[in-house]
Amino acid sequence: MPTIRTTMRPDQAIDVDDAEYLDLQRQGLLVEEPTAESESQEPRTDAGTPPTNKKPVAVSGTLRSKES
């Protein structure tokens, strides 16, 4: 029985049978456990994306539908 963590409750380890594991994996609900390889990569920002040199752009006004 594999022990997994789901995206719905990543703080809880759950024992599932092989069929449940495959179903959760197909639905993309499994949390990937970090490996030693992935931990040694470049540090990432809070959003999980690599840091960039781009500055945020301020947008003024409000968004309106074409019907208004």
C-alpha cells in the first residue's frame, strides 16, 4: 500500500491501495515529494516560479464589459 499526500490535505499522509493511487494520480491530486535533486536546484520565489528582473506594471482604470 502506497502512502501518499493529496493536494486537498497535503499535511496528512494517507495509505491507499494501488487502484486508488492510480485514480488520484490520473486526476492530478497527488503532492509530489521533493527529491534530493530538486532541492539542489536554483531557489524559487513564493509562487514557485524562477525569479525574474521584470518590474510589476501598474494598471489604472477599471475593467468593463463591452455591453456597458
